[in-house]
Amino acid sequence: MGIDKDSLGFLVADVSRLLRTAFQRRLGNDGLTFLQARALVYISRHEGVRQNQLAELLEIQPITLVHIIDQLEARKLVKRTTDNRDRRAKLLFLSPAAQPVLDSIEEVVESIRCDAMTGLDNQHASLAIAALHRIRANLTPDPA
């Protein structure tokens, strides 16, 4: 018995890969990787986030995030500061140079969203998004 390529897992994995590929191709001129862009967007939504908390949000290892932040900091897109309450912890903030990059990311994301939803009316697009939200909620472990 073969694996059903129309199964939820295969479809979600394929769509995820295609979204990342489209994003990387369209944002390529900015020289950001998908993961760097994700980190930048998360920092914009959570200014002052601790580096270890951001690693959890992105579901990556802290050492991986250190390299990503090093690259973003080298491009002067983020600033790391020491947390006054815990000198071992680093807090992350956007620099003013990050805003044009975030604007580009937003344009690319909107363009990809439009392409992805081509052929779906508003009702079907809303249902698809709602279904994905429900699936994510169903699979998200309850905090202990």
C-alpha cells in the first residue's frame, strides 16, 4: 500500500515548501534567508524579546538563532542589548534600517498570498485559513 500524496501531511509539507521557495525567490534581492526574515518579523511583533524566547517562538535551537541574529546585526537591522534584570540575557530590538526591509517582506508576503489564493473566492479562502488555524490548534500541545 502506497502513501497517499493527497494526505494532509503531504499537502501541508508541499505547500510550506512552495511558500518558502516563492518567498526566497521574490525576496532574493534583499539577501535575506527565509529564517532571517521570520526572525525580523517576530522581533518587530515582540520588540525587546529575549533571544532565548525568540528561539522558542521560531522553534529553532538557540545557537542557530545566535548565527541568524549575528547576520541581522551585521546588516544593522537589529540591536542586541543586555537585559538589566539578567545580564546573561540579550534583548532584541529593531534598528531604523529594518523598516524598509520589513516593508519589502510585507509586499512579498502579500504577493504570494494573492498567488496562493488564486481561484478561491473569499468564502473558500476564509474556510481554508480557518481550517489551518483549527488544525494548528488541535496539534499545539497544551502548556504544562
